[in-house]
Amino acid sequence: MDVSIIEKEMVIPREAGDDETVVFITSPLNLDFESTMDKFVDVYEKSEESPMVIYKLKFSTLPRHNGRKLKISSPNFETLSYDLNLKAKIPLFLMIIDPNGTIGLTCFQEYRNKGNKLYLDGLYEDAKVEYQNALACDDGPEESDIAQKMEDVYNCTTSKRKADELFNDKSWIDAKHEYEKTLALNANDTHCQNRIDQCNEYVGETPRQIKGKIVDNEGNPLIGVKIEAEYLKVNKKGQIETDKNGSPKKGYKSVGTTNPDGTYAITVLNKSKFLKFSKGNVLSQEAYYYSGTTVEITNDAMDIALSGKVTIKGVSDGFVEVTKVISEGTSDIKKELK
């Protein structure tokens, strides 16, 4: 039997000399009972309080209370074997229910529950039919939440349909926005969530954090190194721009600079495959500059070394280039004419 049992223990005054143990069972199902310790189970009272049936059972095998298994059966369900932990003169309350919530309910409750399940599964048109069936039931309450649920169905259907159209048109950003409208009403809609993940993948909006340190070739930290990340160019409609060969157009955007100790921590998009590192010139009588570099993003921790150069003004036949990396305090700089 595919059921759940809720056990409650409560002391109820009993008549003097009454040593029998009583079990009260409520269920929307029609039940039959057997006991492993008794020749029969005395169902001394059965009553109905829609949608539940109340069974009152007695067990007269005394003084043994523990060790008894109660077998509960009902048509179309597997038989349930339940250990009864009984105590003399203390009634035991059990509730046996159908976890699907479709048995023993009123017409209104049954169709409403079916509609709710379909709604959570993202089957909005089917949910709408069940909600309409619930409204047609004669036993429905004067006031219910069906009107609000029908409005939610309409809004989810509208935004989901629009989102699918935008998605098929490759308008990823607008499609994502419409899918988010549906998820705001039904967070269980896996279709919308999966499509949002796809939109993020196509547009490259899934964030990724990368950390590292930038130094010169002698290991000295470099401050103020500009860091740029690759991105896919997207037009105003959210569509990825392509060149004449159909390849996505790419560019670079600034995502940060290094700290005084040369470290950095940046957030890039998952579609960013490359980073650019560059440091501006340091102008004085000798102008120091560092060769920029473009590196592929291979992991979330990347340390980079930049090569440094110096040019000296006033040389008639061109600048003098220093091939040795500049580092503070270095005096043996090798100079070569261009």
C-alpha cells in the first residue's frame, strides 16, 4: 500500500478495569485489518466524516502489547505491515493517507490538485483544463484561489511562448528575460530554467572569477597592469554579430587592474577565452614600457610575467632599446641601437 502514516499518542481517560488497547485510524481509503498476535482485529466502530473514514480497533491479547504487527490492506494498494507500539489504556492514533492526494477528496479538491501538479510540471494548458473542471464541481467553496491560478497559467503561457519565439530567433537576452518572468511564477519550470542556462551559454553571461599575480621577468610585482577580457559582440536585439564568414565578432573590454602587490581578481564571462595584459608607459627622461601579452584562459589561477623595455630620448638615429627587463636598482643595463 503506497500510503503514509502519521502517529499521534494521546492519553484519554478510560473506564475502570478496561485493559484493552485501542487504535483509532482515519483514512480516505476503505481498509481491512489483520493482526499477527490476535485471531481477529475487532473493528468495534466505523464512521464516515467526509472525506475520511474513522476506524476504531481493539486488541484484547494482554498483557503483551509490543511486537504486534498490523496488516492493513485496501483494493488497488499493496498491503502495509505496520509495527504497533502499544501501551495499556493509551490509545494510538494513526492516519493513513494517499500521498498523491487523489483518493477520498471532493470533486473540487481532486481537480484542483491535478491542476496544481500539472502547473508545477510546466504543463500550463493541461493545468488550465483541470482548473476549469474544478470550477465546474458542485462541492467547491464559495471563495477559492482558482481565479488567481488561472491568471498565473495565462501569464506563464504568454511569457513562455514569447520566450521560445525569441530563443528560436537567437535573441538570447530578450528570451532570457521572458523565461525569467515565467520562473518568477513557477520556479519548478525546468524548460525555462534549461533555456536560461542555454541563453547564458550563448551570450556568455555566466560569470567566472580568475585570480593571479603579474610580475616582471625578475619577479617584481607590477602595479596598474590593465586587464582586458575577450567578449562576443552582441547587437541591440541580443543577437551575436558575425563577420562575412559567419564567425562571431569578438572584442576586448577592461575588467580590472593589478593591485600594488601585483595581484588581481577579476570576473569574466564564460565565453571569454583570452585575456590581454598591458601596462602603460612610465614617462621620464627614460621612458619605461612593458610588452603587452594575450594569453588563453586555461584555469582560474593565472600568474603572468611581462617583459620590460626602456627608450632614451635624444639619440639622433633613433631610440635606444634596452633588452633587459627593467627592475629598480639595476645598473648593468645593456643598450643596443635600433
